[in-house]
Amino acid sequence: MKFGVSTFLTDQGLAPTKLAKALEDRGFDSLFVAEHTHLPVAGPVPPEGDLPPHDYYRSLDPFVALAAAAVVTDRLLLGTGIALVVQRDPITLAKEAATVDHLSGGRFQLGVGAGWLREEMRNHGTEPRTRLGLMRERVLAIKEIWTADEAQFHGEFVDFGPIYSWPKPVQRPHVPVLVGGNGPTVFDRVLEYGDQWAPNLVGTPEELVTRVKELQRRAAERGRDRIPVTLIGADQRGYLGPDRQSAITPLTARELEVLAEGGVDHCVFFRDAAAGEAEALRYLDELAQLVAPLRD
């Protein structure tokens, strides 16, 4: 199993360059960066037990931060966990992702999601009720831009004629797309336009393993190879989104074994963006000891 860390990088926390180097020095496999462009003043405050509000309104742009991390590391996987595709122009997003893949020598992964903060979406001109359809078309359009010399896409929400757009991703056929989410229809999205599934830990590790088996069964029925699974927020046990209180509780070594044996390929822990440098590095040291027996 691979191991990494996911976080909101902010202007007040550990710099992306320092965090990335600290992860690579300790043998971790990845750094995933979350995003929110802003926190609407009139919108809901993140619920008690969820991320603090400053993570939302002080977060760095994930692609700029990951580009900085790319130039100070050699092997660390770099990903968005997750990028809010419904709030981003697909032509621009395709270029941003391909650029980070280019700068990192093929180490980028694009985690995507539709988000939950409706007021934030509306500020970007997105209608929340149609966000899943919008995300679908934007991801499909991005893949077309990555793989075609003269890319075009014609859909309900995304429509553009033939375009040239370089750089293309270093990875072939393209940057892996990790579809985030835990809902009842997430496998439909993974199977149609995803390369991996990126769930949170909702319920027990055993329950997640059951869903992983269901995903692989459905993939086999469609003639697809095994789909890798990246668990993002492995110590946010019980995280259920904006309507339910979450609890950040470390997984035990035995629970990590259950996940590894059950088909989870990559386990990404959440790190508090507000922690000071000494506290953050101490947390990474503790994590490194916890996961050492299970590393690939």
C-alpha cells in the first residue's frame, strides 16, 4: 500500500515546498491538496467537527502550490484532493493539470469532485442542481484536450470547436483522473470517466472494503481492468459531509491492514493546515512509524 498526506495549504501554514520535502524525506508516496476558492460570507459556516472556516478562505490555489512542490521533489506523487471541477473552466484546467504533470515529470494525479457549498458554486456561475452533469462533461472535455491534437467537445454544458492546446500530459494516455465521492451513484461516474476511485472513509474499514469489491465486480462486468482505489482523509473516520458531524480519529495498524488486504491501494491521511511547523513534522514522524510495516 502507498501512503500520503492530504491537506488544505494556506498562507498561514507550512509552505508547500517544506511540506513536500518533509514527506519525501520520510518516505511518503504522495501529497494531495484540497481546494476552496473562497467562503461566501452569506453561506453556511462549515459544520462543527468539520474543517475550520479558515481552511476554506485562506487556502492556496492547489495547482500553483503543487507546481512549487514539484520542483523540490523527485518522486512524490502530487494530486488534487479534490479539485472543484464545477468551478473551473475545462480548457484552463486541462492546461493547469498538464503543466503540473510536465513540471513534475509525470507525477500528477487529478482528483475531481462536484463540491457541496452551493453558495460558492453560484459565485462561479454554476447551478448546483446540474453540477454532476457539468462535472461529467468537463472531465470528458479535459481528457479530449489531453489526448487529441485538435480537440473539440460538444455537450449540453461544454461546447467548443477544434482547438490546439499543449503541453500534453507526460503520462500516457493522460493524467489519471480520481473521482471523489461516497454517494450511491459514484461508481457510475468512476466507471464512465474515472481512472480511480477516491472515497473518504465513511463507516468502518470493513464497509469500505465491501464497496471496493462491488466496484471491482462492476468494472469486470464492463470489461474494465481493476480500478485502483485511493482513500483520501484516512483519519477522518466518519466524515459524512456538510450535514453530519465528522470526527478525526487515527486509524489503527490493524484497520490499515484491513484496507490493504481489501483492495485499497493508496491511503492518504489528512493533516491540519493550521498546525505549526514543529507540530506538523511531529505528526509526519508519527505517521511514518505507523505505516512503515505496510509500505509497498
